[in-house]
Amino acid sequence: MQRQFVLAIWGRETAFGSHKSNYYVVKALATQAYLGRRKDLFRTELLYALKMLQDGVRTRETMTGSWAGAMGLTQFMPSEYYTVAYDLDGDGRKDIWGSVADALGSAANQLRAKGWVPNQSWGYEVRLPKDVSCLLEGPDNGRPLREWVKLGVVRASGDFPHLALDQQAFVLTPAGAYGPAFLALENFLVIKRYNMSDLYALFVGSLGDRMAGGTAFVTPWADVQQLSAKGIEGIQEGLKGLGYKVSIIDGKAGMNTRSLIGAYQKANSLKVDCWPTEALLTHVRAKAPAKAPPVKGADAGRDGAAPTPSPPATRDVR
Ligand SMILES: [Ca+2]
């Protein structure tokens, strides 16, 4: 795979090794396996972490990592150490903590295992024509890049590489109508499998491009207000109640949620910007079928509860 993207992952995960997280990984994973939202996943990782101690890969003192148990220069979970860590410097040890070659080789091996398409980019910044709006966002509306070109999509700077025209691409508008738009390719989804976040994949893809001599995004990000996770959950619940295909109610305005917001706005003759706002929440709530009144004592306070603070941005979910 192209070297600039693993370099970008190293930069994003640990600022090229300068950021050290010092949670004891066994304790961090045990906590997540007991209290976290994805207990099964973390229980498996806990067992792999214990195996690492048993196998002498790390000691009790050096078994440190993020709050979610990710370790080393490119932040690997314990199971990934056993499946995709790679001894690139050839000294007989897979040292993702102290060897830059091993850490970058391991990240490349991991991306390859997740389906990296050789010699393909992650995507391109584009300008969308009027009738290709944000509600066409996401892989479900994907089609070959040359068909997007026929619909009037142009690259923000320069032309698309000729070889890319046959590749499957989909629209990505991370800030709805209020920021740059992209045509994303399969490798965007591969980076997302490394860390399940659109903005993570965009960060890594764009940083890799810049390292390889590319330029900054042409379209600026507008200073848009972020609706709270609770508010986004309210919109997701409302849309689901109205029959929209909401894939998961998680309080995050991802591709699925943004495009459904666009569909809802279009159906209700609102301005189509695919962006969750307080006004939209009110609009959806007024339309959505009323919930049954709460039963006293049952699940008390769920709706009034303070939003759970987000954990620090680090790699745990894929
Ligand atoms: Ca090595």
C-alpha cells in the first residue's frame, strides 16, 4: 500500500510516537468488559491481553495503552497483535512499541487485511452540481466515478486520474451542505475499518495526500453548531418512528443519519442541508408519532438524564 497513509495513521494515533498513554491495559480492558457498551468485544481483547503477558510479549510494567486498551505507535488492540502485527525490521520480534518499521509494517498489514485496494486513493474533494445533493450521501448510493462525472460532479482542483474513473465511488459530505464534499472510494471504507469514524478516515486520507504533495481542501468548513448527542438521538428516534431506515440510534450524525435528514427535509419541503439542528429536532418531534407516556418508576430519568460525557478521542471502535 502507499506509504503515506500508514505514516498518516502513525501521526494521527500517537503524534509520531510522542503521545504515550499509560493505562494498564489489563485494567482498562477489564473495566470495559465489565462496564462498557461492547462487553463481548472487550472480554475477547482482555483474554488476548492476558495471553500477551503469559507469552512474555509485554510485562506488567510495560503493558500500557489507551483507556480502550490500544497499544503501541499505531495503537493496536491485543487481538490485532496476534493477527496482523508484522516484523518488518526482521529482528525476530513484532515490536509495535519501539520499532517504527514494525509499527508501520503492522499498520499496512492491517489495512491490507481489511481490504486495501492497491494503487487507489481514498477519495477526492469535489464540487457537487445542484441536483446531486447531500441526500445522495453514502455507499448505498455508490456508483462508478465516471457516472458521477456524467451527473456533473467535478474534482475541486484538477481532473480525476483516468484510472479512477471505473472505480466505485460515493458522495461524502461530513458537514452536510456546510463544508467540503468528497467522492470517497473503497479505501475510505478500509481506513474506517481501522477506526470507525468518517472524520478519522478523512483525516488520515487527507494527511496522507498532503504528505505526498497534495494541497489543502479547497472548500472551507463553515463554523456550524454541533447539536448534542442527545438531540441527534432524538432526531434518529423520530425518523425511525416515521419509518426512515435509521441503521443505529447512537447520537452521532454519520452518513446514514445525514442522508436521512436530507430525505426528510426534501419530503417536508425544508431546505435540504443534511445537518441536524435544534429546529429540525423540533420539526421531527412534532411529526413523529407520540411515545407512550412513561410509567412511573420504570426506567426513570432516561429522557432527563444528563448526556454521558464522550470518552477522549482514541481508537476503540471499529
Ligand atoms: Ca522487529
